[in-house]
Amino acid sequence: MIEKFIAYASSYNPTFEHSIRGASPAEIQHAETLVGRPLPEYYRRYLIRMGHDDAGLKPVDDGAIKIENLIRYYTDSASSSDPLVVPPDCIIIANPVVFDVCLYCGGGSEPTVYHTEADTLYQLYAESLEKLLFQYAFRKYRMPLYPHTVSLGAPMGEDIPKLLKPAGEFAERMGFQRQWFSDSVRFCGETTNAAISMVEYEQEPGLGIRIDGTDRAELELLETKFRKHFDEIVR
């Protein structure tokens, strides 16, 4: 489970496994007491191996998934005059600047990751914690091994449809192999000499694209093809 991810990250960043630091059984038990329920198995294993230090992976915006943040959040909320407000069947696992990040445990056997606002599930952040970790490792450790990069954004506007799905299909037609950890929020793909990462949120405008590769001219040609494809979609 989590060892598969650690092996993947370490294959591109050899210092990764030696830099992570896990939480103690006592800390995890304390967290479960505060949350009021057993922690999901994958999240629990993540904390055991990476709960204090994720080697800089930081798979949430402006922050990391650390056990001390969870404990502080629930402890501070319990002692505050304002009652803790969490969406039903959710565990808050990080609270960066804009949105809290939770595991939603009410939708099936594998919890999904959501941005939340008070007691509301605001938007999907990843289809699972496991996929989220792999997506960030792909973008942070795999892609920078290529020497060149281009970034582009898709057109934005109230009348423009969501573009991740057609953009992912177009990337596959361009020769990118969809990675198994792609989901409805992020597409990750790779060819023999390039890698692509795309992200699009439910409630936020715009699709962000980054392509890294060995050949600058080829990347610029791919950028042009993507821009032309988007123009055809929104025309």
C-alpha cells in the first residue's frame, strides 16, 4: 500500500525514503480519539510512515498532511467557543490557507479527498489519497527530470465547458500514456521523452497544463497543438 508509493517516489528522488518520518502509535491513537472514529487504513499507514515529515511532497495547497496539524486542529476546535464544524463522514486532514482538506468516508470503501467549507463539501480534490500522493510525486519528482518545460492554460469563461476530459483524450491521441493514478481532477501522462500534468477543479475556472520533455521544439509544437485543440472546442 503506502510502501508502493514510497518506492515510486524514491525511484525518482533517491533521498525520499530517508527523509520521511512517521508518527508514533500513541499519536495515531490520540488522533483517532480526537476524530471520534478509526482512521481510514491508507491514511493510517501514511501517517505511520510519513505523518511528521513527507520530505517536502506537500500534497495539499500551501501545506502538508501532518499528524500534528490534525491534532492541533481538533484540539483547538474542541477548546474554542465556536464548535467544530466538519461535513458529515469527514476527517479534516489538513487546513491550509483557503480550504480545509478532508477525507470523505461516506462514499464507498476508498475515501475521497475534498476541499471543504464549514460543513459543506466544496469540491473534489482527488479521488483517493493514494492517487493524490502519486500525482504530486509525478509532478514534483518525475517531471523535473526532463530538461525543458512549457506551461499553458485553457480558455476561461462562464460558457466554456470543463476541459480536462477532452484534453486528456487529446493527450492520449498525441501519444501520452495515461497513468493509472489520473482521475477526474488531474491527468498525468507520459511518452518515451515527455510527461504531462493537467489539473481542473469543479468550482474553479481554468485548466492548467504543464509539459516537460527532452526536446524544446517538440514541447512548443505540443503547446501549439493544445491551443488549437482548445480553440476548436470553445469555438
